[in-house]
Amino acid sequence: MAKETAQIETLEAFIDRHESTAQAAGLVVTQIAYPGAASRVFPGKYAGINVIDGKPGATYSDGSKNN
């Protein structure tokens, strides 16, 4: 039986998923934390997103957080 390897979500896919979630709530993503990410401002769909190294998570414009 072949062992399945879990697909790892890329930083870009992680950001895209959170931007879609935020947009559905009428919000924008203001910060993304992602393991091993270089600190930078990512050019998001609606605004620049502060990217930091850390446990995966997103902060939205209303201050809420999501993993």
C-alpha cells in the first residue's frame, strides 16, 4: 500500500485562501504569519499584507484572527 504524502499549502495559496475568506466578510487581510516566511509586505488583492515568520494565521482588518 502506497503511503500518501500530505500536500503542503504554499504561502501564496495560504494568503489567497485568507483573502477570499476576508472578502466574503467584507474585510481585508492585514497580516499573515507563516512558518519560514521572510518578513515583507506582500502585494495582496486589495492592500499590502504584512508577512511574518510564525505559526500559520491571518489577522483581518477588524482585528479578528483565523488559522
